[in-house]
Amino acid sequence: MDSLRYWVLEMHVDGFRFDLASALARELHAVDRLGAFFDIIHQDPVISQVKLIAEPWDLGEGGYQVGNFPVLWAEWNAEYRDTMRRFWKGDEGLAGTVAYRLTGSSDLYEGGGRRPHASINFITAHDGFTLRDVVSYNEKHNTANGEENRDGHNANLSWNCGEEGESNDPAILALRARQQRNFLATLILSQGVPMLQAGDEIGRTQQGNNNAYCQNNALSWVDWRLDHPQQNLLTFTKLLIRLFHQHPVLRRRKFFQGRRIHGSEVKDITWFRPDGQEMTEDDWHNWHTRGLALRLAGDAIEEVDTRGRRIRDDTLLILLNGSHEPLSFLLPLQQRRALGVGAGHARSHWAVIPTPDTREKTLCP
């Protein structure tokens, strides 16, 4: 505790991320969210006021505790990582789970009194594949680590787009680039806090090594000499980050309610099928539902700024196509401006979607 206070008071850090944080919550053997460590943290007048982020698992039995940390804590949301990897590699039956992850994972955090910022959303981290390797390898390739490829995680939920490892096939390269954009767009446009691994914005590869902690060489270094595809990916990432900062509807401090707020014409969030009709209960449970749209109402944000003024924003329409084929969307009727993001394996289109009161403006080729 003295060390933590030193880093806050003397070094002025904003907070801490605790590795294998479930180990800190173990009382004898079981993980206890009311454990003594948490009591001390919450009662400390210094540490309780900074950011507290848990890697909510350890190696022991019962150590996986995503969604179970106390109210002051944010968590690396591994459910987000796994859901989005499965969705974009083509798994079916995920519509409802994807919806929870896109909207801040209220199923994990709202019941315990936490807000969307408790969800640290990520696709990759320092452990595991880089983003480029997630779309380039089906299997780990850790032979260089000297443990006969036994180390590292075996269940990577990755898809190589048709060829294992590096490829010269233009179609495969285009698909991999599209998949990286799909992941990045989903990450940045989801409610919660996006966590981006350094190098993913430029397509860094570890050549399929998902446990490269022991590789102090070019395999784990970041090479800033960018080729044209890497420059394009960096530009695209910058665009997404700019959207994130420009639109408070993407950074809500409260979970969506699915109802009209303060007399707004539309609900704070509405889900649509590709035919422009609202999603039904059957749609959510349909194993083959792969395309969906969510409308985030900018005039239904139930929050105020630092001066007590109500926050208002554009209304955004986000389109997702997780299938392997192109999918046409019929836009729902909406009087206010809508920004749409469409993505799919077979085709990606990133543009402001014209409505009666807007003109089309291309954001990214």
C-alpha cells in the first residue's frame, strides 16, 4: 500500500492496472470480491481516488472473474475480446452477445452498480496474437521460444482468411486488411473504454507467435518504417479516434435504457434488421442473424457536461455485416443526421449515410 501511495503522490500516476488481479482477492483459496485487499483499497483516501483496472483472472481454480470485481474497479473485458473475435471470424448465434458488448456489457457491470467505463474493451493485448496475426494465423507458431510450441494459448479464436501466415494473394491481403478495419471500428465505436495494443494501428506482426515475451528482437519490436497498407491502416485508425472524440454518444457515462429520454422523438438506442425494421425477439435468437444496425440517438443522452448543460450529439447509425457475403441495408426512417458504419467480410463501406437533411461525405475509401 505504501508503494501504491508513493506512485500516486510522488510520481503522479493516474492509476494502476493489476496483473492477474484475481490472485489479490483470494482468501485462502477462493476468490472473494469482499476480500481484505479490496477493503483496504476502498478505504484508502489516496488509492481509492485513482483509476483501478483489473486483469480479472489468474491461473488458479475459479480465477476467471470477469464482471465480478467491486464497484470502483474497471476490468479487462475478455468477454468482449472473445465475442468480437468469434463474430468477425464467422461464428453464428452471437447477435445478442454482440449487442451487449457493443453497448458496454451491461450484463456484466450494471447489476453491480458500475458504469460503461468499467468495461475495458480490447481485441488484443501484450499476451497473445497481434491484430494482424489474428487475421493471418489459425494456429500459434511459438517454436522460436524454445519450448517446442507448447507455450502460449491454444484457443486464439482467430481466422487466417484462407492461408496460414504471410501471403502474396491480393484477395487474401485485401480481406485481411478489411478484417483489421472491422476489428478497429468495432473497438473504437463500442461503449466502454477502448484499449488498443501498440502496433495494431500499423499492422504489426509477430509471425504467429502468441507468447513473444522472451523475444527481445525484431519479432517483438515496433518498426515505424511503414509501407502503403500500413499507412492506410494508421490513417483509418486516426479517423476512428477522431470520431470517438467528436461524438459524446459514443462515450456515454450511463448504460442505454432502450426507451425515449426527455421527450425525444426516438429511443436512446434502437436495433434494426437489414430490412430497416426493428429487431424482434425471434431475430435475437435466430442463429443466422449476422447483420444488424444500431441507432444511437444523440438527442436522448441523459447526461450533462461540466457546466450542467445537457449533452446533445448527432444521431449515429452503425451497420454491421458479419457474414461472408455482401449485405444491403435499408435505412430506417430518421429525421436527424445519421452516421453509418458498415462492415463485412466481403465488403466494407465507411461513409456518412445521406438522409433528407444531409449530403453524402466519404470518410474512408
